[in-house]
Amino acid sequence: MRTQVVIIGSGPSGLLLGQLLTQAGIDNVILDRASKDHILGRVRAGVLEEGTVRLMDEAQSGSRMHAEGLPHDGFSLAFDGRDHRIDLFGLTDGKRVLIYGQTELTRDLMDRREATGASTLYEAANVTPHDFDGDAPYVTYEKGGTTHRIACDFIAGCDGSHGVSRKSVPEKSIRTFEKVYPFGWLGILADVPPVSPELVYANHPRGFALCSMRSMSRSRYYIQCSRDDKLEEWDDQRFWDELRRRLPAHHAERVVTGPSFEKSIAPLRSFVTEPMRFHRLFLVGDAAHIVPPTGAKGLNLAASDVHYLYEGLIEHYEDRSNAGLDAYSVRAISRVWKAVRFSWWMTTMMHRFPDTSDFDQKIQEAELDYLTHSQAAAMALAENYVGLPF
């Protein structure tokens, strides 16, 4: 079998890249070791930048997103028992974010791909890229007890931080940067109305909390917890009680409780690999970088990677130019590090660290006070939150 581009991984980045290529008439095949049902069962982020929304529209997969997504023009920073609203729309000349669950975005891309007849192979075992340092790369996989081979021009590694793509790169050819934070996020999903029509980020002496939503009847809540905490230690009642403690009183009294149908603990870390291109293999999304969820950048960074790689592939096939592919890593990493910086800054500003000194705490309080009383500081936050331009 032969195709032009093999995409390893059918998460949002792989599906988005695949659909954009399909719309442009560039043949591609997506391989994933997981089943379709498993992929649709993943619970992930749900804050979309305008650039991500535009790419979904370009992939002709955005109609349900626009019908069901919730546009947000701002969010609240809560500390000292009060709300301090960040007016995203007013501070960025009319930009906003869209609340739409990653699972739903993935489903939309899957449905569109099936409608266009493009090829996706699920439950493909032992997917392995080969010879991507030469001019004739190929990918092998096993299915039905048989080993299959797909020859291609390029390989896009969209298979996440634990996937095979990055692991296939020789250690001497890649450099990694990592910061591990000394806490995690305990998150739940529950079919209850959100406490506020906009997101609430809370800084409290007991730790960080976030009130988010997937719809006006489904809420997503997080609280900062120890990296050593176990899920079995947190029944629903304990979670709701702790969430209320960390919110201003007017929000706490509006918390509607109910049984959670998903609960997880996510450790927080920043992770970046350089470069993101290895001749004919390109790393995309979580395969190349991880950011704390505080700044809502993970999914959106994956989309920006897709943008740069898609542009490069279009130039290669339509204009016979490799300039875009040659520039892919530099362009993508420049935006990645800005998002890593923003996510680190938001995390540092909103969380309580176990080794924080009295001096450090006063600096954090001064940072929050300055941010909410300076239009210039608030504008910088808003500009990064809605997403820097591609």
C-alpha cells in the first residue's frame, strides 16, 4: 500500500491534519493502536482559541461546534473572596474563546472523515515508522495477525506523549526540556449546571480551583491536590466540600452537587522536545510538547502545529517548494515556547506551592493585584488566553 502522508494517531491533531489534507486532495492514512470507542471515551480540554475554530471550519467539521459551543467573552480570577473579571473581548478588539469539549471535536472530525471516505485504521498494533531519515519512509503495523506496510512521502507523529513517533527518534538527535510541578489536578465531570456562565479560576490558601463547563447542564470542576493523592481517597462529597471552601462565598452557595460520572487526577508538567522535524518525520501536538492545563493551551497548541505542517505540505505538493516544511520546526517551536511560558506563569500565579515562603506569597498577591488593576497587564493576559496569532 502507498499513500502520500501517514498520520500516526487519531486524536484531534491527527484527525484535523488528515481532514485538511483530504480537503486539499492530498492522500493520507491514519493509524491508531486504540479503538474508536476508546478514543471517544477520553475526557480532555474544552477551551478553543479562534485559530482552532478557524481550522475546524477549514476542515468542514465545525457546524455542530458553532451550534452547540459556548462563546466566552471573559473569565474571572477569584482571590481575597472576590471576583476580578478579565474582559477578553474588550481587551483584544473582539476576540473570544469557545467552550466545546475535545471529545465532541474529535467526534466531529471522525464523522467528517468517514463521510469523505478517507482511510483510518483503528486497533493497529505495533505501529512503527521506518527510514524517515531517507527519501523512502514507510510505516508498518499489525492487524489480523498480519504485518502490513505503507509506503509514503512523509510521516506525521500525532500519537501523544507516550506514542511511538518520538520514541523512534535517536536520542542523540533530540533534546528535551521538562519541569514537573509538585501537585496535580483532581477533576470531575457531573451533569449539574455550572456556578457561573464564565470560567472561574480561584486562588485560595487551601489551593487552586477551577470552575468550568461543557454545556449549561454539564460542569467540569478541578481542585489542586497532592501528586500522591489517590482517587479512592476522594469520594464525591469530599470533593464538593473542598471545592466550596476554595470559592468566594457567592460562588460556593451556587454550587449544585450531583454524582460524578468521570473523575481523574492529572499531574502537572511542562515538556518540550526540539526539534520537531526529523527529515521526513514530523512531531505534532503532545508528541512534542505538554503544558499544564492552567492556560488551556494543550489542544490549541496541537492545532497550531497542524496549521504549520499543513501549510508546509500544501507548499510541497502544490508549489513544489519545501520552504514551509523546512521552517516547520522553527515556526512551531516559537509558538510552543510562548504558550509554555504563559501556562507556567498562570500556574505559578494561581497555585499554592508547598515550599512557598512568606516572601513568595507576598509576590504572588502583588502579581494578582497588579494584574487586576492594570489594563496593560490584563491585556497581556487576554492576548495570550485567546491565543497568539499563527
